[in-house]
Amino acid sequence: MFEIKPILSALLRHKSSTLLIILQIAITFAVVVNGTSIIKQRMDLMSRDTGLVNDKLITLNINSFGKNSDQESNIRADLELLRSLPGVVDAAPMNQIPLSGSGDSSGVAVSQEAHDNQEVTGAGMYRGDSHMLNTLGVKLVAGRLFSEDEVTYTSERPDVKALIITQSLADNLFPNGDALGKLLYFGGGIQVPIVGIVEHMSGSWVSWSSFDNNVLMPMVQLQNFRRYLIRAEDKQAANHLLGEVEKLLIERNRERVVTGVRSMDELIERAYSDDSAMMTILWIVVILLVLITALGIVGIVSFNVNQRIKQIGTRRALGATKADILRYFVTENLLITSLGLFVGIMMTVGFNVFLADQFEMPEFNWALIPIGTLIMFVIGIVSVWLPAQRASKVSPAIATQSI
Amino acid sequence: MLSYYLKLSWLSIKRTPILTSLMIVAIGLGIGVSMTVLTVNYMMDKDPIPEKSHQLYHVQLYTYGKGHSNSNTEDQFPVQLTYPDAMNIHHSNVPLRKTRSLSTGFSVIPESADSPPFIESARAIDHQFFDMFKVPFLFGATWDAEIDQSPREVVVINTELNDQLFNGENSVGRTLNLGTVSYTIVGVISSWQPAPKFYDLNNGNFNDSESIFIPFSLLPIHEIPSWGNNNGWKNENVNSYQDKLASEIMWNQYWVELPNEEIKFAYLQWIEGYISEQQKIGRFQHEKAGVSLKNVVQWMKTNQVVPSDNSILVGLSFMFLAVCMINTIGLLLAKFLQRAPEVGVRRALGASRSQIFIQHLVDVSLIGVLGGLLGLALGQLGLLGVKTLYTSYSQLVHMDLTLIVLAIAIALGASITAGMYPAWLICRTNPSVYLKIQ
């Protein structure tokens, strides 16, 4: 009933043009599926939870150049000012800001011996005062927060008495889940007890393998360059602060420059700007390619219809219905699409093995193959529909003309 | 004869406007997409200083202790040097030119009280830096060689900062306040923006060049901070700037100009001598202790100036072009076969096969050129898009003449290749078949 046999013999008479469409569909499929696979990976990367109150946070840098400025009292006065502002929930001085792309990291170990043997796990080092956790908005799941008197203000090597680490780092170092109360080793004889664990907190470098491994320390570094993090009540208050905060800080002390006043949302956007650019380009490539292939099918089928007008007319004159003619062209197209997709799936797998080999890509999302197949069938049917309809309207009288 | 062919081609295009525009659009999109991607790649990978890229070498020393390595580079060499090493190897007189280098920055405090202080990035270097990297001067010149030994507060600024602070006048001899220290301006350089920023590939491959250059010898005096990477592997008590200067922390860069292989060999020997001397005092204890000299091209490769995303895109864009071309062959087959009866008449009237073949290739070439032009326009649009997507590349992406010629050549070459088979098929038309029907 699907007239496969006559279709096949018709296709065999146009070997080259049939082969071309098959090849075109195959390559289109391979590019579309691999392209969307990369898009999906980037989307997953970008939608990772930061563990922070993203939309309420703003950050800035202070570069002070005054000579004998007492840095500790300066920092304390700045934060007192920031915390007293309307719309501000909390603020903290910090050495680095999550997702900012710059900061400190260090290797930590579970014992001195392990550290000496280089059995270390990389982790981001976040130093700030006792307001740091509340400002970040991270959730404490075990242990306690830092107390006010644990915080040291120093320009020397940190003398840290307590640490809070992320769950991810805790699981990494202490797989038995007994991290709380244990000591963390930094080398050089430095060992500090873990007093708390936070559920989740993103690090500073989005493509770093230790992105989720972070250590918080109760310590404020006294140096000319420092960062502040401010948590506002809501997004509106945060936006308002973005425009105000530089002026207020400079009015309090003029011997400095405030730079990099940014919302956390902007930091996140910057951190992933290359990924989102890649996504945009891939979307454009995928959509244009599908469009070209669809137009190509329309062009070829239209041509086929024109060439076969007499035969169509003859078939109609011999009793074929409009639906028969329509079905003929749609079936022909489905056949070609299926062959194209078969070759395309082979190419996709090969292409992906090559890509994964060359660029250390995360695992390919196999679910995309059936989805892509379905989409290509839909595109095939949509493209064939218009010319096939035109074919079905060919009058049976054509058969009798010009003979 | 060609003009006759062109006239016929134009007529045939006019007769099948939809099919022809489909082909032109397909070629245009294929060229547009692949040229956009190729331009970005080509510009990133372009030799930023072709006259000297094989004479300028970045120096790396394997200073790690036992059991340490750099997992980020293929040869595991650290990318930067310690301060003591940068100071010590600066004593070698083998290189033609040499410079220590550190990324830093200052608060610039304008003379007039109404303009607020602002932050500028800076670089601490030696006096030969400008000569080595061919930096053009607008006013004045670099500082005297002796300042690299006995430091003084002198500074070279770029023309942009000179415009901002001194309205573009010759500011040589005037004062620039950086933080609490006053510097005397000795030179102003013209706009200089190498892309990639090959002389410092550790702090943003396409970052802006610095606007302030000061003598490296001022480091210990004004405790010039590092704005770049600082990597340590050793457990050391670093509590002050002086501690950092004496430490194994790697935070300085070093470039030498070695004009030929002999001098390069002599320099390698000098460094190896230096390393064995240092080993006597307990440094360079790793079994891989040694030196690596990489020229500009090698250094760009080591630092992966072209991100892997771009290589993926180049691959995808050429597959895109392939689809566009296959599409065109299919459409050409359709177009030419439609014209078979006309060809039959021409053949019967005495046109030779080769004439028919050439006629169809002219047809295809015309379509190819039109598609190529459309592709160039789309490519420009694409680059505009790339500029908005990747703000850091904005100065990088433009098509030069080579790329424009390449775009047209690819379009023409691809469409002629695509047209070969259909044209061959059609010129073999047997005239009698069509004459019978007519």
C-alpha cells in the first residue's frame, strides 16, 4: 500500500540526486546533534547552583594609597558604614569573591604526612570576618559559625584558629562523613580544626575541577587592595546600591580608588561569557543548517514534481486519488530521510568519538539521537508537504496533452 | 565569447529566479558562517610580531623541588620565574636584548584636585623592552640603561593616558603621581596593542596593553605589587614583601632576544652553568631541573591562545559549508536538467560539448561569485555579532584583504567543483531525444 517498490525504482533512476540528499541529511543530523549536545553541556554548566543569594549580592574593590592609614580601623569603619545603609542586610571584607575569576587557592590534606607526599586536594581560600557566611548567604549544615573573637586582622601569614569548609570538600577529604572536628593540613606544620560545614558554595574559577571545594577562614588581610561583599534585602536594593556605594565609600575616606562595583549576577554573566557566546553561535549554526536543508528538500522535490508532471497526470487519469499522490511523495521523502539518518547516526558517533578524544569533552548525551531523529523527520515532512500538495493538484487532463 | 556566455548565464538566472536565489543564499550562508569562524581563528593565531617572533624567547626554569610539577603545561615547566632567578639571569650578557617583566598597577592621582584618582594597569620592565617588542615612541624615549641597576622614579606612558592627563601635549619631563610616589615622564609611546598580547600570556591573552611602564629595578624600593599570577610550591614563611623577593614564589617573567642559533646555544649553556651553580646551594633539586626557551610562536602554542571551542567551531563550520555545497549540487542538477531540451536544441544547431560544458561552468561561477559576495556581507555581520559576544576580542576581529580574497576564492572554487558534475551530465545530453518531443 505504501508503493515502496515503484518509489525505489524511481529513486534508482535518480541515483545522484538521491545520494546528495541522503548525504546532506546525514551531515546536517551529525552537526545538529553534536551542536545541541555541546549547547546542553554549557547550559548544565551555567545552571549550576552557586549556593549564594546571587541576585542580592554586590561586590567592589578598594585600592587605597594613603601612607600611614590604619588599615584595620579603616576596614572596620567602612563595614560599619555599609551595614548601616538602608536596604543592606550584611557586608563583609573578603580576599576573593566567588565566580570572580581571581583569588587564592591552596592544596589541603588530611594529615601532615599526606601533605608531604603531595596527596592534596585543591581548594579556594576565602578569608573574611564573622559576617562572611551571612553575607554570602551560604547554608550551614553542620557545626557552628565563626565567633567575633576568632577573627584576626593581619598582614602576616594567617594564624587561623577555625575553618568552615564546603560539603563537597568534606566528602572529598573525609568520605566517611566525619569531617567535623577533624584537622586540615596546609603544610609547613599548619593545622586547623574544621568547625563547620556549609551545604554548597561556588568557587572563583568556573572551569576549575575544584570549583565546589572551598575553605572559609576567619581572617582579614591588611593590604592596600581588598574586596567587600554586600548583601542587600532584595534585587532593587542591590541595584540602588550599585550606583551609590562608590560615592559613599570615597566620601568617608578619599585616599583610595573604588573599582569593579558589580552585582553577583554580572560576575556570573562574565564568568560564563565564553560559554554563552559558544551557545549562541551553535544555535545560529544549527538553525541555519536546518533551514538550508529544509529549503534544499523543497527545491529538489519541486523539481521532481515538475519533471514528473506527465507521469502524475497519467496516474491520476488511471484512477490514483490526490491522497495517493501526496502519499507517494511523502513516503519517498521518509525513505530518503531514513537512509540519511542512518548514515547521520554513524557520522555522529564517529564525530563525537573524535571530539571527545581531541578536546576532553564531557560525555555525549545519547538521548539527543532519538530526539534529533524525530526532529529531522518532522522537518522532512514539513519541507515535502508544499511541493507534494502541488503535485497532488496536477490535473489528470495533463496526461492527454501534447501527445 | 565570455561576455556571450555571461549574457546567457544572466538570462538563465532570470528564468529560474527562485532556484538560483536558493543556491546563492546557500553558498552565501556557507561562506558567511565559515568565514566568520575562520577569521576569528586566523586573527588569534596570527603571528603578532612576524619580523622577530623567532628571535624573542620566553625563559622558563624548572625550579620546583622534588615531587612538584606544573600540571597545566605539557612539559610541566612553571610559566614564570622567581625574583632571585630573574635578577640572577639578568647578569648574562649573551642575549642581544633582555627584559624582566611584571604585571602591576597603580592609583593615578591627577595634579588638579577636581579630577578624582583612578586605577591604571602598569608593567615593570627594563629599558630594552620597547626596542625588543618594537614599541613606537611618540615623544621622548626609554630610560637610560643605568637606571636598570641604580633605580630612579622614571616612567613611560602611552598616548591614551597622555591624552587624558596632558591633552596630548609632549609631557616628557612632567610629573606623574602613582599612589604616593612621584615619577618623571621620560617617554610617551604611540598606540600599541598587540593581539594576542604575546609578551604576557599568563594574565589574559587578549587583555589591553598597559598604559604605564616603570623600571623593574624599583620593585624592592616601592614594593611594587604583582597584579598577575603568583604560584608557590614550597612551604615558606612569607610575611613581607622582602620575604616574597627572597622566596621560591614564581611571579616574574623574562624575555631575551637571541638573533641566531649560535647565540641561543651560548645562552642555553650560560643558563645551564647558572643552574649547576644554584644546585650547589641547594636549589633546583628536581631531576628535571633545567631551562626551556620558547619563541613567540611556541609560547602562544603552550598557552593555547586559540581556545578549543574555536577548533570545534571551525570543524562544524566546514561541515556547514559542505552541506551548503551538497545542497547546491542538488539544486544545480535540477536547474540544468530542466534546461536539457534547450541544450538539445543548441547541440543540434552545432554547439560542441565543450561549449555547453563551459557555458554551464560560467553559469555556476556567476552564482558562486554572487554567493561569495553575499557570504562576505554575512561574514561582516557575523563578525559584528562575534564582537558583541566576545568583548575581549573586539579589536581582533576584522577581515583583511587575504581573508576577503580567500572568501571569494572558496566560494568560486566550491561552486565550480559543485557545478562540475551537473555540467558534465548535461553536456552529454543526446540532442535527438529532445528534438523528437519538440
